[in-house]
Amino acid sequence: MNKVKLLRKIYADVELKSADGFDSACIGIDERSMRLIYSVRKCIKILMVDMDYDQAIEYFEFNISGAWVGDNTPIWCEDDQ
């Protein structure tokens, strides 16, 4: 079971907004705000399957991390994992 599915099971009473296609980049949850946390580095790696690094960065910043989907918008973590 991937982390998003597991967290949805654990927090079944909370609406967790996830980023489509990025389940493997989810690294946890912020229990204070009840928002999923995603690794930016892992998201970029996922995007690089279909585009080069610069395109992936631009796409991520404009279409993913820049998108607001309400109070439960995911958190994007700059990590070095």
C-alpha cells in the first residue's frame, strides 16, 4: 500500500488532497494542518520521465506547487533525501 492510501486509511475522517500522479513522492502528513507533504525532489524525478530537468522544474513550479486547491493544498518540501 502506498503512503497516500495508508494515510487516507489512518485519517479516514479527514479530506486529504493529493497530487495526481505523485503518490510515490508523498513523504508524510502535517498533523497540525492535516495536509499531505510531498518531496519536491521526488516530484521532479517523476516529471523527468517525460521531460528534461529544466522543463520538469518549470512545469512543477507553474502547474503543481503554484496551484491552490483550498485549505488542504499539499505541502511541497524541499528535501535532500
